[in-house]
Amino acid sequence: MMLLLLSHLKKRSVEKEQRTEMWQVHALLVIMSLINMVWGELRYTISEEMEQGSFIRNIALDLRLDVKQLTARNVRVVSEGKEQYCQLNVKTGILFVNERIDREELCGQTSVCTLEFQIILDNPFMFHSVILEIQDINDNSPSFSENEITFEIPESIMPGARFPLESAHDPDVGSNSIQSYVLSKNDHFTLDVGTRAHGTSYGELILEKSLDREQKASFSLILSAIDGGIPQRTGTININIIVMDANDNAPVFSKSVYKATLDENSPMNTLIIKINATDIDEGQFGEVTYSFRHLSDKARKLFKIDANSGEIRVAGIIDFESEKAFELDIQAKDSGSLASHCKLLVEILDLNDNAPIISLKSLYSSITEDSLPGTMVALIGVSDQDSGDNSQVQCFIQDNLPFKLVLSGRNYYRLITDSALDRENDSEYNITVTATDKGLPPLSATQIIHVKVSDVNDNPPTFDQTSYSVYVMENNIQGTSILSLQAKDLDTDKNAQITYSVYGDGIQGQTLLSYVSVNTDNGDIFALRSFDYEEFREFVIHVKAQDSGSPPLSSNVTVKVFVVDQNDNAPRILFPVQSDVSVVFEMLPRAAQADYLVTKVVAVDADSGQNAWLSYELNKVTEPGLFSIGLHNGEIKTLRGVTDKDIVKQRLVVLVKDNGQPSYSSTVTLNVVISDSFPDMSELKDFTEDTTRNSNLTLYLVISLASVSSLFLVSIIVLIFYKFCKTRNSKFQFESSNGNYPALPSSYFPPNYAEVGTGTLQQRYSYEVCLTSDSGKSEFKYLKPCTENNSGNNLINPQNFDTILYDGEGSNMKTENVYVQQKPANTEWRFSQGQRPGPSGSQRPEEAGPWPNPPTEAEQLQALMAAANEVSAATATLDAGTMGLSTRYSPQFTLQHVPDYRQNVYIPGSTSTLTGTNSQPEGKNPQPSSGNKKKSGKKEKK
């Protein structure tokens, strides 16, 4: 039992080892099969003269490929020559005969005839050599070069003499070639068949029995050449034998076989060899002539022999590639028809006369720039028709190229990439392939391969700068181009087509796209709406430039847009508040002295910088010389004490203008009542009536101005016409006065018209119209013009201006000094020299320029509170409940009743605004009536 168990285990171990060995053998066969599939050699055998379309082999089965892959992998047959003997059906994978194959024409007398071509597949690349062996068939009969030959044989020749016969030629090889010769039956001659050095058979005629010319003078024999094919084919030649009279000695060659070498491409008439035969006979029987016997047509064209000297020379072009050796039969014959024969073996020496041949078997004319190193570009085949070292070829390409040649198989090179490609640096390459043989001297051939590098989207668009800043004036026209961006992409075609887009945070609660847009094609950025500096002063745009590649690449750039302020807001009057319901007036005690603070005009401008610098001036007053206003603080004070002659009801029109270009202004009307007690209702009602009369007066003035302008125009026309007539008449006077005009006095010229004041006219030529409130009579007050001798200091000093007053009748005139030296401005709300910020703090108040130094926010707030408290204190004794009084005179009136405009108050010369505790959204406030800008806003109702 134990023995059986051990035997069983041993048997299983042996079977396991056998299975392991079988598995290893199968694996090796599979690996060899795969290697043979990539770089393999297929051998097939067919017969010659097969019909076109004849089946050879199923390539798809032999290569273990799916038929559907043949078309996808671009399978093709590549052959060396011009003829395409075989073709492949890519739909079925069958290799078939494309042209009739003649083995004799293709290979000649070569025993083994093969046809070699290649089968190439792509994706992945596969290369297979196919060797097609062509088998011979007996399709050619033996033939002789001549139909008959003649021998002249002397009767005295001894039996055993040999006479060489012409060899028959059969293009077939092997058993289909000539196998035997047969001579027709006769009594005197037999046939002996021999074999030459290169394997061809030949026949010799042997004399078996002596000839007797007197018995039979000629013989006619038939020589037949028979091949070994099935069925057999034969060829015949007629042999004519003429029996000649006796010639005892035949010519004799010094050698039976001569050898010579000849370089190919030898020039014509080149001497190859000189043969010599001697005949000991005398006379005509000793004269020898030379000739070729049994020479092929090809050799007959290449060689010639001198019949008298025996010199053999070149008669054609010797090409080693066509024939490497020749065997020539030479006959020496005397005049008695006796002849002898010898052989000449000519060996052709190869010269390096053929340059290598470069052929492109496969070419990818365009490769992508992201191709990996080792990507095949072309399959190059090289060949050389020479032999030996002359046929050994080496290929190379120029240096400094990202390509290299790799030897693949016999006489094949693969052109592959050697490093990474970059189309932006080199978009195409002209690769020169040079093939050089090892001959002396070496010959070479070149082939230029043009390879284009196709673009890959590997470069994102780029901007010239990382960020841009652009300044746009506010109130711009909608659709205005604010910036033109240009991104560059180093790629080409679709990969370089750039599309622009914008994105970013919203502005004032609205999307960015509602403010700006970008031209997606050229990167021009447009403003979709008019910008307002008072709403926002800057915003950020993010511009994205994206190409059209796959995948698309993009880059971003930041554009900062700064809105530049424009003087587009007129000053806004905050105090006093205008109302259409009731008349607001100020009370001026009769005991008020000079420099008494009547009230203060408070205004703001929504603009910034110098566009918000405000100045105040009295545009119209009922009684000039009584009131003055601070140029920069708007404080209205008395210039002198109130007298009994002053009109009780005073109307002041205050003009507030900014410092922008052009300048905008606003006006406010103040009603001042000179009284120690509250006036009657009838007196207050006169303010409304005066306003109506002033409106009517304005209409009358406009009509009068139009009439005067028309009259002035007519006067100018008449004056021009008069001057024209006078000029024509003065010609005679000029001639009579010997061309001299009388001199004019110097006082004729107008005085100093080049001087310019602060307004449209000089101050000394300005005038104002003042009307009484109840009489309806007008009093016109003219400022006396200063003479041209006044100095600049006199013009500045108000005491040098006299006012000429005319009464209502126009007869009485008096002159009085209406200007009083203005007292220094109230400095209660100003700060001391040390409290002023900035470099202006070192300037004394007396030396300050037209624009004071800007106060801080605390100064501005203190100024507003001080102005309101002063006015409240001055009018605290008045009855607040009386009709027509402003509510600010009520004891209950405080600053809390005044709107908080501190965030909008701008003190000239300051760059900041007051900021209250309760911030309001930044924006434009409705403006009062303006004289210079067509803007209107609703007056705030009290």
C-alpha cells in the first residue's frame, strides 16, 4: 500500500513538472510570436504567371489582427520597385496578385527568385517584411540563337575530332531548364554533352568515322534540346556539314581558357585582352581569323573582337549591377576552314558609381507640439545598387534638431522626436536626411523632410501690465470708451482667438455690468451710464481674457477706474430756508451799530476740491452801504449804524458761487426789517407786493433792453454808412491838404479800457437799481467812475468811491461817500494761529489770501453752531408767535430743528467735510434756484 502511494505521488510530481515545462514553452512561443508580429518576416510561395487577383494569403489571420482594424490602422503595402506586384484588400485582409509575375523577367537565371515588400500599420506602428518566393513553371521552350549552323570539315581530319555546338537557351530554371540534347541518327558523328562552370550544358559534335568527300560531300543533321518540364518542351537547330579538301593543320591557341578583369563604366574601345592562335601551315592555310561563337545578344552589344589581331575591346556600357561576369567563346579559323576554340572569362569589377537611394515609406507631415520623445515622424528606406562596402549605407541628420534617426531592421531608419517640441519657438522643420555609402570616394544622397509642428493650447493670454488705472471725468457720455485692453496669445488659429469679459463687485447696490461693458472681440471697455463723482469715486473692474482652445486658458487683470470730479453742482443754500408759504425776515434793531451780525448764510457744495470753494457776495441790496457779507463765511453785518433815514424794509439778494470752471452760483433773498418791535401785518404784506412789482419791473427792463439793443444796431448801421460816404468825400480833401490830417487831442481816446475788475465790468462802472417799497418811484444810483490817474490802492480802498445820487425828479444831485471802511471780520468762530492745521498756520490773519486756511471738521461744526446761536440770541426778545416771523426766533428753536448738513458742509480751502453722527447716504441734494446752471429743486418747506 505504501509503495502504491509513493508511486502515485511520484507520478503526480512528474506530471506537474511536465505541465510547467509545457507552460514555459507556450509562453516562449507567444512572446516570439508577439515579437514577430511587431518586427516580423512572413514567407509565402507562389507560382509565376498567376492571373491578376489570384489569392496569395490572408494577412489578417497570419498577423492575428481584426479585419476591422486594418482600415483604422492605415495598413499599406510598400515595395522597392516601381511595379506593385501584390496588393492588400483592407476589407478582407487578403493578399492578392496585382500584376502578372514573370520569374524569368524578374530574376533571370537565378535559381531562387524572391520578391520582397513590406506591410506597414500605424497606431501602434507595426512593420512586417514579406518575402514572396516565385516558383518557376515550364512556360518557355529551349531555343537556339540561330536556325542553322555550318561546319566545313576537311576530309583528312582524324576520327575523334570535336566540334562545339551552339548551346540552347531556356529561361526556365531547375527541372524546367534544358536537361538533354539529342542528335539525329547518322554514321559519322555522335553527340557529347558537357557542363560549363556556371552550370549550363553544351553539346560537342564528335567525328566517329573518317570522312570521304568523294563518297559524301555534305551532311544535314538536327540537334534537339529537351527540358525537364511537364509537358516537355524542345528546341531544334539544323547542322550542315560540308566536307572540304585536306588542310593538315588547324590554328592552335596558347591557352584553352583566358581570364580578364574589367572595371564597370570603362570607356568605349577599352582593350580587355589580346588572344593569339598560330597555324603552322603556309600560305593561305596559315592565315588565322578570330570571331565570337555562340555569343548572347547582351554580350554581343558589349564586346567586339578584331578579326585579324585578336584584340577584344569594350563596345558598350559595362554595368556591374546588370551583369557581374561574362563567358565568351572565341574561334580561330584559317583559310582552309580549320578552326580551334577557346574561352574568355571576363570578371566585371564593381565601382562606387551608384549613390544611395532614399525612399520615404511613411511620413507624418504634421505632429503636435506636445508629442512625447520617441514619437515616430517618418519611416525611411535606403538602398544602394553597388556591392560590398560600396553598398553599405549610413544615414544621419543635421545636429541641433529635436529629432534623431534610429535603425530599424535592414536598410530602414525611423525618424523620431528626441526632445520636447515648442511651436512658439519653431513652427516647422526642414530635416535633411543624408545617406552616405562606404565606397571610395563615398557617394551620398539627401532627402529633405518638411515637418510642421501643429499648435496645442499651452499658452494663456497675457496682458502688458498686471493692473491698469484709468481716470474718467464724471458726467461722461454713455457708450464712451474708457480703456482699450489688448491681450496677446502666443498660440495660433483657434487657440489664439481671445474673448474678453468683465466681472467684479456691484456698485451702489447694482451689478457691475450695468455700469460698464467690454467688447468681447477687441477688449474695449465702455461706460454704459454716466458716472457721478458724488455717488462713487472709484470702482474696480476685473477683466478676463480667455482663448478658444481646448481646454481654454485664461488670465485676469485688474482695472481701477477713478472718477474725476467735475463742477456740476451749484451751491445749496442751507440757511436761511426759503419758503413759498410765508415770508421769512430778519429783525434789525434801530440801535444796531456798525459790525452788527444780522444773520449768516450757510451753503454747501456737493463737489470737492476747488469746485467746492464757496464765496459770498451781495448781488442786490435795497440800500447800498448799509450791509456787508463775509467773502468766505457768509456773515451779513452792518457797515454802519442804523439811522432814521434808512428804509425800514430792506431786501438783500445774496449770491453764492463756487470756484469751479465754469462757476455755478445760487441766490437767496433775505428780508430785513429795521425795527425795535414787531411790525404790523400791513408792512409785512408789502414784501409780497414788492416781489410782484420787482417781477414786473424785470419784464419792463427786458423789453427796454431789447429796444435799446435794436436802436443801437440801427445806429451802428447808419454810422457805418455815414463813414463810408465820408471816406469817399475825404479823398479830395486829403489831396488838397497835401496828405496831412489834422491831429487829434490826446483826450479824445477813452481812458484805460484794458483794466479789468472782478466782474464783467470794472467796479467803478457798475451800477445797481434800488426801488422804494411804497412810493413806486425809482431812484437810480450810479457809481462815480474813477479817473485813469487812480492808482491800484485807490481802487481797492472803498473810501475813494463816491456815489452820485439822483432823486426821483432827476434834477437834484448830491454826492456822498456810501462806502464805509469795513471792519475786520468777526473772529469769534475762527481759530487762533496755533490751532490752524497745515502750513497755513504760520500766516497771520491780516496776511491771509483770498481763500482762508481750511478748518477741521470740529471747526466747521463749531462755526455752524456759533452762527445759529448768534442769530438766536439777537432775536430772542421778539415774539415767536407773531405771524410772519421765522420759527428760528422762537425760544423753542434750537439746532435740532436745523437739518444736519454737516456731512455736506465744505469750508473753502478744506479737503474734508463735516460728518455727523447720523450718516446719510451720499448723493446729490436738491439745489435752490441757480443763476448759472439750469438745475432746479423743490424748496424745502418749513
